[in-house]
Amino acid sequence: MSDMREAEEATQMPTQRRTTERIGRRQESTGWFGWILFGSMMMIMVGAFQAIVGLTALFQDDYFLVTTGGLVVDVDYTAWGWVHLGLGALAVAAGVGLMSGRAWARVAAIALCMLSAIVNLAFIPAYPVWSIIVIALDVIVIYAVAAHGKEFSAAA
């Protein structure tokens, strides 16, 4: 009879609860565990992409179609490049910290995603499709980490 129960537990839907052992106590986790993992992977991926955009802005000013006067904030692309490069590096570090269940990484991830969304909002005239995609991913990561990050930290 226990074999049937184990087979049923192995095929549970992500929304159902499953139990994990951790240091002598039982911890329940839900399907949101995967969303936090998704959020941390998105932080790493978007951080890497943002760093690439920053490098592009640093080394190839004429790549973007808008003049500096057409941006929401009047700065040159070299400054934007450094901002994007820095945000990208910090996002990669926070994503790695999220994957290891660090509490500081949850706070950093939310702060960096908020900052990234604001920076990309100002960058929309230069690269609209990319900026909107990054803003949408930032919102998804903020929700996953804010609503269910503690569960991931307990299970990791």
C-alpha cells in the first residue's frame, strides 16, 4: 500500500503541497518553490543581458537609434552603459544568492528589480522592445520573491 502512496506523491501537481525534511523538522513547500528558482534564474539571465546592453552602450554609441536628447534623462550613452553594466553585475550576484536561499539576496533582488525597471523605463526611447521585456520580467521576479521567497529560503 505504501508503494501506491509514494507513486501518488511523485505525481502531485505543483500547486499541491509536498513535505521536505530539514534538520530534524518537517517543512512544507508549494509549487512556488519553482517560481523562486525561476526568478533567480531570470535575475542571472537578465543581469547578464543588462551587462551586455551596458557594454554595447559603452563601446558602440551609434548602435542605439535615439540621440541623447531623446532620452527621458539627458545623459550620454557612456553613463547609461556604466549604469546598465553595474545593475547587470549586481543582478547576477543577487540571482546566485537567491538560488542559495540567502535572505540578503531576497532584499537585494527586490531592490535591484525595482531599480532596473526604473532605469529601463527611462531607456525605452533608445531600445523600446528590450526595455519593456525587462520591465515585465522585473515585475514577475519581484512578485515571486516578495510573495514566496521565505518558503524558498527555508527549503534551500
